[in-house]
Amino acid sequence: MSQGTSSDNKNLGFLLHIKGRVQGVGFRPFLYRLADSLGLKGYVYNRPDGVIAHIEGNETKCNAFLRNLKKEAPPASNIKEIFSEQTELNDFHDFKIISSKQSERIITEISPDIAICQDCIHELKSDNRRNHYPFINCTNCGPRFTLVDDFPYDRINTTMAEFEMCTNCRYEFNNPIDRRFHAQPVSCHECGPIYEFFWKGEKDVDFDSIVKTLGANINSGMAVAMKGLGGYNLTCDACNEVAIEELRKYKVREKKPFAVMFRSLEIIKEVCKISDTEEEILTSWRMPIVILEHIRKGYLAFNCNAGLDSIGAFLPYLPLHYLLFKELETDAIVLTSGNESDIPILYQEEKALHTFKKITGGLLINNRKIARRADDSVVKVIDNKPRIMRRARGYAPEPIDLHFDTSGILAAGGELSNCFCIGKEKQAILSQHIGDLKNFETYEFFCENISEFSRLYRFKPSQIVCDLHPDYLSTQYAREANLPFSQVQHHHAHITSVMAEYNLKNSVIGISYDGVGYGSDGNIWGSEVMVADYHDFKRISHFEYLPLPGGDAATKQPWRTALSYLYHALGKDIWQFNIPFFSKTDRKEAEKLIVAMDNKINSPLCCSAGRLFDAVAALLCICFESHYHAEAPLLMENYLIDDHNESYSFSGDTQISFTAMIREIILDITGNKSPGSIVTKFHNTIALAALHQVRVAYKESGIKQVILSGGTFQNKYLTEKLVHLLNQAQFEVFYPQEVPCNDGGIALGQLAIAANKQM
């Protein structure tokens, strides 16, 4: 578009194609108001591949339109590209929003769900026709991803299609100066969905009565099931030990920490240490769960977070949450997925009515269907940047823009924290968090969601890529799909996922530390430093292989891994050391495991960083048996000491041995050194070992760009320590932000490798 001047009076016409996250975020109403304010004529409509607008009028004002288009776009929008071409004048009389156009071409970005905005919060509490209306929303907030059935994003293609707007709502919907102008889910008490509450064999349909009963039940220590945005949630008073214990029994979740929703940001600041970056994320339109440290002792029930010094905290993001807090005496509630442990979140009424019939505080449902389920997202600030740990509500299904074509590729992901990924032209579209693919229910969710994404995105897979592990359900899915398929080594995928996120094109040094990854030598990997690109990798170094007694059993019983390290470091003389670990260990069982390791019986070789963390936690009796994934390293983080720079010894270049470290830890234990000192020295040692591995790789490759990925790097202390060391050594470090560093990100890496191999 040419740059006009104030003296320019000629009229021009322009056709604009705007791509990015521009549907479901109030973009067409925004364009309407912008054009109207400048006196421009024309039209705007949604198309599956973006927003199309025709403007005509004074050239200077057309240029102002384009400048303000970028500067004043709705907060949740994300303009990726604007294509413009000059067209003939059509002498339009006004500017209109016209009907959307169907197309089989690539579709635009689907907006994630958007937390309730401040205008709607104010209206919710004011004396107006939407006072206390639990489905209040406008063009700037409300459900999107969990509501959309098809594209373009119009009401007829959402689960609100069955609710016909009343006269007042339709007036707002058609009024250009109203903030509900073309807000597709708009509704009110008169025409919108309704809630029903089931408790003690009776049903209540009066919402004011319902919310009072909900509040009273939570205040009295009961647990309640209620329908949320992307599925059902279970909730209770986060300060009530008895209520949380009931919830744990109901979910079959013995110790795993619960996320806590706080009444306000002010309450969070009273309870937790919070940085400016953490505050910004907590109050953003995404409103994820944010992992915060240094909880005030005694505020929450002890069994809420099982003794951790951190908590997953978040703020109310639905109108229902605000209305519920009005009735609550507590300032903090547990709000967790409505499911049993390891089963996907429930989202359909029939199953909810059956599953939650015994919940003491009752079941709250509504008659607005959920198009697809989505858990709450989890974010952790590391190195003062937000890092996604679980990618779901508020983030999914935002695509990752790439520099290579991915069309037709389906990446199945891994087993733990599964997300799959589909390729559309130069975009990677990651699913929301699926969960651990270890049972039929989660596998069913995985298959169902692949079908749903294929339909919604007009995606027809031409090939599938999966993990190297032969026993993963995602691998079995790929094998049975009757399509060309390829397999990618787990840690190679971890590294290329970060390369793809940052659009890196050349070879990198990759550090991939995690719990389990099937190696190309048939052993269990998890401490790899490799030189990698999208085509191949060379494994430069790793931790020393040790037998893992009992195989997978060691992940739930870290003392087994500790025994392996002790036996390797000290031999048959281990029992002479008078440390608490041995007083907790069944000697007969331990000696059987030693025999099994000696004879290579059910003792696969493992070099995993995650298992080393488990071993040290068990050795210190911090976590002898694990009740949930990564419990041992999480508990160790409680003991970390700032500004403590001592470390232990290690040796080796291509295989890093920690035999000396284990012996030194034993000496520190017998010398009555504090657990905090030992844990901190251990973390420092791992950071120094990683730096050493990188230096070895640099000598061979000359590469200065270093990638960190893998679940171990969810550890804030270790990651920040290592980033500091690498920066000091003049390396350029890349750590994932948009995708999880855990296995929730490997599908992106798989997709990137498959796409580049076909080029």
C-alpha cells in the first residue's frame, strides 16, 4: 500500500487477506469499527484461511487503517501476515460484515479459549440483565477452542448453534458500537444455556439457589463436581485437610499436588513469592496455572501440595468461578480435572452423571456441549521467561510457524504427557495435552482427537511419524494406520522440537536430559549430548550405563536405582555403611536385586538423568518410593540452597561417571552434612557435567548453539544454573517456551524430522 499525504484526496480500493489468529477474537468487529472511524467503505468476512477485507476511500485514510490494524488489534489476536492488492473502486455505500465463505484450503488459526475479561467481570457484578449470568462473554473473551465445531468461526459452527438469540442479544450482536458485536457465543439469562445441580437425589435449576448451595457445601468441607470450560472439574476448600483427603480418595490420587485457584491476585501475593513475569502470566488473557515457589507455611492444607515448597496457582477465568467465590469463606480452592488418576478429563453429561453420583457436595452440569475437552495449561517461569509445561486451555491449538513444508504429516508423539501434531503447509499444529498413553481411555481420547483435528483442519495424513519405542501405544497407532510411517529416536525429537520452535536451520549441540527414552542401541537413554540437525544426530556423550533393577518398577521405587548406584560405586561392601538408607531397605530383597543385576535378569541398562535424580533422592531418604511422576526430583527442590556453589566429582568424556560423586555423598551423609547442602551440591554437579559434555561436543563440532530439552529441565534451579554456565562459556542457549520441554513437545520434533527428510 503506498504512503499517502494529508493533501492526497484520491480514492483507492484495496483487498486485504489477513492471516493468523484472527477468528474468534473479535477481529471482524474491530475492523468494522476501525473502517467506520476513518469513513472507509467496503466489507469484511471470515474465510477458513483468514479474514478478507475490502476497503476503499481516501488513500491517506487507507494507510491509517493499515497502521492501526496492527497497532490496535484485539489483545488475543495475532496477525501473522497481511497481503494487500489494489483493486477497482466499487463505490460501496458503507462498511459491512458479510457472511463467511467456505473453502477447502488451509484454515486459519483457531483461537484458544479466552479468560473472562474485566468488562464482563464488571457487568457480572452490576445491576443489569446479565447480573449473575454464568455464561457471560463478549468479543474479547469466552470459549473458543472448546466451543468450535467447524470453520469459519460463526455461531452456526459452534455448540451455541442450538441456542437462538433473544431480541436483546441479537440487537447487541448486530450493533457495531456494542462490545458484543458479532460475538458468536453471546447469550443471556433469557436465551442461553442453563445449569442444573444434582445433590441428595434432587435436582435444582434455579441458578442463584444452586450457587449458594455449592458455596455452602464447599464451606462445610465437601467436594463438588462441576462442568467447566473443557470438561468437568472437582473442587473443595484448599485449606481443609478433610475435604482434600476425600478428593484424593475419589480421584485415587494419593500424593500428587493439586492446583489451587485463589480468589484474587492480592491473595496470591500474600501466600506466595511472585515475580513481575509470573504476575503478568497469571493475569493474562490465557490465565494458566503458574508454578509459584515459597508458599507461606501453614496457609494451605498440608496434603494439598504434599509438602512441596511450590504450588500450581491460578485465578478465576470463568464467570462461574467469580460467582462461586462470592459464596465462599475460603480464599483458595482446589480445582482439578474431573477424573480418576490417569484417566482423561470427563466432558460428557452421561458419563459425568454416572461417575460423580457419589461425590458428597453434588454435581453441577449445564446444557452447552463441549466440542472438545481441554485441561488447564501449566506454565513455569525459568530464567525470567514463561515456559509451557502443559499446553492446553489458553494455548492450544496455536500453531508453530516453520520455515519448511509439513503438509500431510501426522506426528504421534510419545507416551508420557502425549500431544500429537499435524502439519499444514508451513505450520505445525499441536493438539492439546492428551495425557499418559497407558490405558484404553487415554488412547481412545488420543484417537478421537486425531480424527477431530483431521476433520476440523481439513487434514488428510499421507504419512505418520512416531517414537522409536516399540511398545508405546502411539507407535502401535502409527504401525496400524496403513500409511507410510517412520520412527524417530526420542532425544533427537526433543532437540529438533526446539530447533523448530526457534526456526534454527543449522546443526546444534543438543542436551536432552529426561527419565526414559528408547535408545538406538536398545538401552534406556536420558542423558544425551548430541550434535544434531533435522536429518540425523551423532551421540557425543551420555551418563554411564547402570542396570535398572526391575526395569519400570524402578520408576515407582527409586530406592532400586539408588541400590544400583551404591552397588556400582561400593561393590559388595555396601552394608558396612551406617546410613539411614540401609535401615529403610529390606536387605533380603536388595540382595535378590543385586543377584539379578549380576546375572542381567530384568535389569536393563540405563543412563537416564531422571533416574539419577531418583537415586540421590532415595539415598537421602527424601523419596524412597514415588507416588507420582517426578516426585523425587520435585521433593529435592525443597532442599535447594541459593548461593551454594560447592559440587561433587565426576569423570569421563564420552561416558560421564558419577561413581566418585556417590562415594562423596555417602561421606557427607555419614559426616552429618545437611540434606540441603548435599542436594545443592548434587544439582551443581549435574550442571557442571552438562557443561563438560557440551565442551566435549564443541571440540568435535565447533558449534556454539546449544539446545536444552527433556523433562529434567523442568527443574528451575538446574536449568538456570546451566544456562548461566553456558553463557559464561560463550555458548548461545535455546530453551523451549512455546512447547513443553517434557514429552509434550516431542511430536513437534518428530514432525520437523519427517518434513525435512522428504525435502
